[in-house]
Amino acid sequence: MISIIDTTPYTDQKPGTSGLRKKVPVFQQENYVENFIQSIFDSVAGYRGETLVIGGDGRYFNRETIQTAIRMAAANGFGRVLVGQGGILSTPAASHLIRKNRAFGGIILSASHNPGGPDEDFGIKYNVGNGGPAPEKITEAIYARSREIDRYATIDAPDIDLDKIGTSQLGEMTVEVVDPVADYADLMEKLFDFDAIRDMFAGGFRMVFDAMHAVTGPYAVEILENRLGAQPRTARNSVPLEDFGGHHPDPNLVHARDLYELMMSENAPDFGAASDGDGDRNLIIGKGIFVTPSDSLAILAANAHLAPGYSGGLKGIARSMPTSAAADRVAEKLGIGIYETPTGWKFFGNLLDAGHATICGEESAGTGSDHVREKDGLWAVLLWLNILAVRRESVLDIVTTHWATFGRNYYSRHDYEAVETDSANTLMDELRAKLSTLPGTSIDGLTIESADDFSYQDPVDGSVSANQGIRIGFVGGSRIVFRLSGTGTSGGTIRVYIERYEPDASKHDVETQKALADLIAAAEKIAGIRKHTGRSTPSVIT
Ligand code: VG1
Ligand code: CO
């Protein structure tokens, strides 16, 4: 029943910031999916008889890939596969299932916030036994294997009925189709004070959650509406669609514009939130105020003790390098460690496993804790709700009080998307070449204090990850970071991260782009973005 099929390698199966992401037609090439999955299995050892978790964000090509992965898992000797009903598992729910069932690992099918459909994006990511994304050592081994693979194993068997919860047998392997929501919702109930949040909703508190026709719809309906008693239709766009209704399931001010406008309007509800394609990002908007992800991380860390799951305090906070230093000030006040890692959740795993950090976050709308090993959109929403239920203040008041206490880190990210790969690389190369000449020089009155290419040494296993983004530090604490995206599927994306610290509370209500205007101009002068890309404005500002 097991067949060994001959194949030839592809040269482009290099996982990026979060797995292998390509256009659907690339994945539909002969044996493309099979090669990558077999390369995963060939790069890890000891899975015979073990459990593999499989699920995805419901986008186009999800179901076909899941059937392929299940057959290959059976042929390669896994003992059991757990798959979400309908092929659905949010990224954090998959992480939880891996941990709860002591699975060997998991395969998550998603291209996150990128659009879906026959000509749009798809992705495959491998997670290890701690529930987190495979560390670089493994992703590099997978890539190396994919370049020489010459056969893969599968079995001849009919498709599994993914819509029916229950257990079936595929050769020697058991396949369990499980409820994708229940275990995750139970975990949330353990971490947060559902009674207090329920009381708040019963008292007339109103919120809107935009699931963006992506994976979090069923989770939000169950948790917010069924378990917490929020009004029906609190969760909007809550049916996952293969093409996300034609939109980018990216919870930012561009793609979640309707929610933003609602929250800025006269009849805004008390709280607005959204999540992305695979459910690991979060957007938080209060009545009249968008909370930047960097601020959200800092505020959640400062208030986490108000939720039962964190009442004992935090062990430490970790943030990705481009994320603002707002969380650092909280860590300092709490007297706990702060860790600065490269972009991508895979770098937080060791810190969480070793008990160095409890809460982690990224400027790209990712926040999470040691309850799983992925960032977790609904978790962030629920922690906000728990804090609001205890403090009984508005989001606006909580944010402005936080700034008054800690100072405000004005922050923005400018993305130049789909630029020519060569131009993006040249821009970075030229920048890198002049780094050592920058310190001590001034641009329009801003003096550069430091300039380097971020290199990270993992404090737990000692591994080093170099070239993780160019940092330009200015006297007074302002900062510009340049890096290339590792998740895009067409051309290159240049990300410019801009940050300025303002301790004076009387200067906390300046519009962000205005507050950063001199640094934005300096970024152009330092990197020559217009010269290299021909673009005079970013594609997306967040
Ligand atoms: C982006 C974000 C990064 C995030 C990654 C995966 O990566 O910047 O912070 O971890 O996406 O998130 P990059 O390399 O394009 O900057 V997700 O929600 O797409 O899994
Ligand atoms: Co995501």
C-alpha cells in the first residue's frame, strides 16, 4: 500500500520568517508539496508511531494539501494524525493541540495575512514538539534536504472526510478529526476571568471583532458570543472563506479600514479588535484610539497580573528587535528581564521554554505568552478584555495613563512592497557598507550614535543569527531600523521602522507621522529609498 515515488528537487523551497510561502500555482507544480513535506520528515528523526497535528487557515488549497500530508504521514510511519474539522486550525490553536497531546510536531498550512485564492498565496510551516515554529537549525536542514530530494513516500487511499468529527484508520495510522475550537476555548477560560468579562458584557459593554473571513471566526463566535455573552454579531465576517472574501486578512489600518472608521465614529462601541488569516495577529482599537502593537505589548505586560493566568507576575518580557522599546520601560519598572530577538516567533521558543520570559510581542501585531508557542490574536483580545473588566476604564484612558507613567514611544512602520528584489538588495548592501562611517554624523540636527546590523545570540542554546536588520540609533534614543521582509511572495519588501521616545506628557498628543517627520526624512537621506526603488511614498504605513 505504501508507494515510494521518484521526484526531482526544486531549488526555491527555502522557508522564510514563518514557513514556506509562495503563490498557489507554485505549490501546484508536480510534487512541489510532496517534496517539501518529505523534506520536513527527512530532517527530523524519531517520529515513528508518534502524533502529528495538521490544520490550516482555510484558504484555497488547504484541503488538498491536508489530504496529501495525511497520506504522507501514514506512509512515513506516524502513529496518529490530529486534524481540525474542515481542515481548520488557527495557528495558536494548533500550537496548543501539539502541546496538549504531546505530539511530535505539526504542519500548519497558512500564508497568514496574505490574500488567498487560486492566484494568491499559500504556505506550509512545520512546528516542533514544544508547539512552536521550527528553529532555524531545522528550517535550514529542511531547505538543504529539499535541494537533493529524490523520492517521497505516500499511500494509495481515499480522502479522509475532514468535515466529520471522528476517528478512522489509514493503514497503520489513526486519523482523528477534532473540533478545532473546543480545547483552545477551554485554555482561554483557564487564563482569563470569564466571569468578570461576562459581567462587563452584561452591563452593556459593546465590542466588534472583525474575523476578516479568516480562521478566527468560529473561535470568536464560540468564545465571545457563546461563552462570554457578547451580543450576537459581535464577531463580524466570521465565516472562513477560501479567498477571505477577496480581501487581505491583514488586521491593520489599511485592510481593516471599516473597523477603524467605526471606532473613530460617534457611535463607536467600547472596543474593536481584529485578527489575521491564521489567527495569530491582533489589532486593538479603543473608542477614538488605535493602540500600536508595541504599546499594546507594553500595556498588556504592565497589567497582566490582573488576569488569573498571570496573577503571579511575569518572568520576563521578550520583543523582536524592530518592536519599540515601550515594553523595556515596563520590564525595568517591574524589575524583570527584557529580551530582544530577531523578527519571527521562532526566536521566542527557547526563552519561553527556559522560563526567561512570560510575554512576547512584535510590532507586526503579534502578542502572546507561554500558554502556547505562537503569537495569539484572540489571547491578546481576551487579555485586553480582562484588563478592561477589572479596571473599568476606557482604552483611551488606559493608554494615556500608561504614556504619562512610562513616556510615549512614537512608532510607525513604512513598508515598500513588491519592489524589485535587486533594488531592495542593493539598498541594503549600500547601507551595510557605510554603517561604520555613520556614528558621529548628523542629519538635520539628528546625531547618529550607533549603526549596526543586528546579530542575535540565543542565550539558551548559544546559536547565532546574523544580518537580522540594520539599526541606526540617534542621540536621545530615537531609532530607525531597515530590514527586508521574509514573508512576501512577489519581489522584495523593504520595511522601515521608526521610533522616537517622548517622556514629556504634555507632548503626547501629536499625530504620529508628524511626531516622526524628521526621522522619516532622515531615513530617506540615509538609505536613498526613492533612488533605489523609484517610490516616493510607502505602500503601507502602520
Ligand atoms: C512578518 C512580520 C513578523 C512576523 C511574520 C510572521 O515578517 O514582520 O513580525 O513574525 O511576518 O507573521 P516579515 O519577515 O515579512 O517582516 V504571520 O502572522 O505572517 O505568521
Ligand atoms: Co499570522
